[in-house]
Amino acid sequence: AVVSTQSTGVAKALNIVKETYLAIVLDRGFGGPVIIASPDGGVDIEEVAERTPERVHKIPVDIFEGVSDEVALDLARKLEFVGGAVEQAAAEIKKLYELFLGVDATQVEVNPFGLTDESEVVCFDAKINFDDNAQFRQKEVFQMEDTSESDPRELEAAQSDLNYIAMEGNIACLVNGAGLAMATMDIIQLHGGSPANF
């Protein structure tokens, strides 16, 4: 089968000898950022939390104080880094928090956050979500968005500050608010119809 692509990225190959999990997320319960870390990376963190919850560490971060050296070093040890890797991991944790703040992220998830066979701490794979409300401040970040695989109708709606999600149905919905949208879709389906959008 032939697969077409818009762009290709090439990265240096590294040998991973240790995989951990590290994420910084906005937590409504705490009212600010929380670092979630586990020495068990490279796998689904939800499975780790279910099987061995004691291996998932949640550390709230004071937005005004940030991540101190002490907190970063403690986290690196909880991730079971040893020797010189502890200081490297702590430095990377602090940089990731600076990135989180600097780009108005709602989530920075690194899995795996690991160690190479040359004793180098590396963020091997990451997922970053950005606060849509910060678009005016983060123009450079939002200009990098790849819309080549997006639904053109969703892109057109977004230009007018509307949310549009295409569905399979044949009855269009124009509503104000997610709750009203859900109720409208329920009524359409109750009467045998099928919504075309959300």
C-alpha cells in the first residue's frame, strides 16, 4: 500500500536503557500546574496508575514559586535516576516546566522521559497541548499547526470562532453551548434523525 505524506522528519537514533513518565498538566482541583511522574514509562500511564498507584507521583507546583532545585532533584530520584543522571533529569524537569509556562501549555507529556546507553537524559517523545485562549500571545506556536489533514469545514468554522465537528447524519445543528448541542442531538435521534454536526 502507498501512503502519501505532507512532510517527513528525521531524528538521531538513540538506544533507550531506562524509560520513565513525566507530565505537567493544569489541574482544576489544585487550581494550577501539577507534575505527574512515574518510574514506569514507555507504557500507558493509566494502566500504571491502576495496577501500581504508589508508583505514580503527583506534585502540585506553586505558580509563583515554580519548580525549585530541591523539588526537581526529588522528582528525579522518584523516577529512579541514579548518579549523574539525577542532576541531568532535574535540569530537564525544570526546563520542561519553563516550556510549559513559556508556551501557555495546558499539558506537556513526555513518555518516555528516559536515559540512553550513553547516560544522557532525553525527552524521547512528547505531546504538548496549548491553551487556545493564548493564541494572541503565542502566534508563532499556533502558526505551526498542520491543518493538511483537518476537515475543511472545521477550518472554515474556526476562522469565524465557531466550533464545528462533522458527523455522519443529515440534519444540521446550530446551537449555543455544548449542553444545548447535546440535548438537540438527543431530540434529533429520538425522532429518528441523525445529526450532521456537533
